[in-house]
Amino acid sequence: MEDVLKLTKLLRDNEQKFEKVLQKGSLCCIITITKYLFKFIQEVSTMEVLKVSSHSSPNSVAGAIAGVIREKSAVEVQAIGAGAANQSIKAIAIARGYLAPIGIDLICTPAFANIEIDGEERTAIKLICEQR
């Protein structure tokens, strides 16, 4: 939901710029804007989230990551705490090994996410994994 709000704000903040581009009729600019917006909406609406704990098996998580990447080309891995972050990083390294033989180069972008657990807000590390 947070990403949808960001997109809505982006569109509102840039409405005049987009309008000028449309008035000028620059087809290339329109196509470029449309591609980026479509990709953003597609990733936000279809991104699967895998939650990893410090007790998660890196091999099992790697298999889940590889499976989602094959199907949807992107997955978000969430971890709260050092142990969970450690297991997540190991799993992503293992998943790269699973996907490399079929020609998929897995990349990972780290970010923070605010998660609510039992009514308490916590900060998680989210690792957005996708095909290069």
C-alpha cells in the first residue's frame, strides 16, 4: 500500500510535467514514461514477500527465492534482526547458484521497511531480488 501511495504522489507531483510532454506530442517521452510506470505498478502489485527468521534454512529459502524468480522475475525477502538478515543473505547467495545454470543473473537491492508485529512497529531489512 505504501508503494501505491508513493506512485500516486509521484503522479500528482509531476502532473504538469506529464501534461507538457503530452502536449508536445513527444511519442518517445510518452512511451518512456509509460514503460517506467507500468514496470513500477507491475512490480508493486505482483511482488511476493518471503519472511525469513534466524531459524530459517538458507537452502529452503534459496529454493523459494529461485522458484518465485522463475515465475515472477522478482521477490522481496524480509528479515528482522541480525540472525534473520544473515540467513537471508546466505539464501540469496545460494539462490544465485541455483539460477545461474539456467541463465538468470540474480541481483539484490537492499532497503528498509516498517513492519507492524503485535501492534508494535519494527524496522526490517527488505532485499528486493530480481533478474538482471
